[in-house]
Amino acid sequence: MTKLLQQVIAQIEKLPPDKQDEIASRLLAELQEEERWDTRFAATTDEQWDRMAAIVREEIDKGETVPLDEVFPT
């Protein structure tokens, strides 16, 4: 276990049980979602990647994209 995770757990242990369970539920949900994403990502075929790339190229050609600075302002 990393030191950072140990610090987090130490802080969580100081909370009342209901808050601990609330945080644990959120963490478990996040871990399950991460696992689902990893599984789906690994299962993506070259054909699917090619189709996604074609869609993106078409959107770029049509001017339907926005600059990243608008999506993720600095």
C-alpha cells in the first residue's frame, strides 16, 4: 500500500462509521467503473478505432469541433 493511500485511510478512520461507509461506497463504485472502462477499452477492435477516427475527421472537416482551450480552459 502506498503512503498516500495509508494517509487517506488514516483520515477516513477518524470519521464516523456512516461517513466511512459513504466514502467506501464511492470508492468501490469508482473502482468498478474503472474496471468496466478498462475492459471495454481493451475490447475495442481496430475496426472500431478506425470508425471513430473517421467520425472525428468528418467533424473536423465540417468545422464541428471546438478548440481544446474552450473545453479545458487554463
